[in-house]
Amino acid sequence: MNVPDLSALFAIHVPPLEIIVRGTAVYWFLFLMFRFVLRRDVGSVAITDVLFVVVIADASQNAMAGTYDTISEGFLLVATIGAWNYGLDWAAYHFKPVRRLVEGQPMPLIRDGKLLRRNLRRELLTLDDLNSALREHGVEKVEDVKLAVMESGGQISVVSRMPATPEPSSGPPGTR
């Protein structure tokens, strides 16, 4: 490769504002799709979710890129997407309303031993999935649960009605 070809790799042929607007528009569209369409799962990602991400990535590539041909234009597009990602993380840390949008809210699934079926349906969570999570927390029956919550990250937290078994002390009370 000679010097003129190398400089052509870094030339910008598409207006930078167009690249920034394309990157911004597609980033926000994908963010909203992932935030409200993908289901929160119990510590795993379903195959349909992976397929969805792959297809969306391929479909959105042309929408973001337009006709860019150079490394500099690619850098600008990646920097735009990275800036939005960092900006949202920063805003979520500093502002509670943004945090609710970005992370979602915990969803109660069981309250005082009673299933909240509407919330299970909303999270597309089966009874088998829920019972599996309860067993992982050492709980055998729904009736033994004071509170079970689907956290914003997809894991299930369980508060049992049964008091924790006190650990045996190695001496008289207060001498541990």
C-alpha cells in the first residue's frame, strides 16, 4: 500500500453530523427494543434473544453506517455509540428517573406466600422457572416465601418466611 492509499483510509467522505445522527438514532431505537422487548430471564439468555440480537445487529449495521467507507468514519460511528452508552450509564448513576428507564424496576413475583400471576405473565416466567429459582434459594414451597422479586438484572431474590437457623456458638453467649 502506498502513502496516498493509506491517507484515503482515514478521509471522511460522509458528513460527520450524518454519521452522528445515524448512530444516535439507531442506538436509541435498539436501546428501546432491548429494554422493552427482550425478556428478563433467570440468569440466562434464551436462544430467541440471541437470535434477535444477531439479526438486529446485522439489520442495523446498514442503517447506522449508510455508505461510509473509511476508518475515520467507522471510528466516529463507534465513538458516537460509545458516548451514548457512557452517557446513559452516567445519567443512570446520577438521576433516579433515568435509572428506572435504563435498569427497569424490580417485579414482585410472590408476596406473603401468594403467587402474583399477572407479574409472572408480564415477565414471561413459568412456574417451573420460578420453582427452580426457589429451590436454588433453599425454599421448597411458594407458601414458605415472604417475598420473591425479579430484580432488574433478571435474577430472582427470595426472602423466606422461615427464620434463618442460628449458627451454633463456640462458647457462652457473648463470648464469640
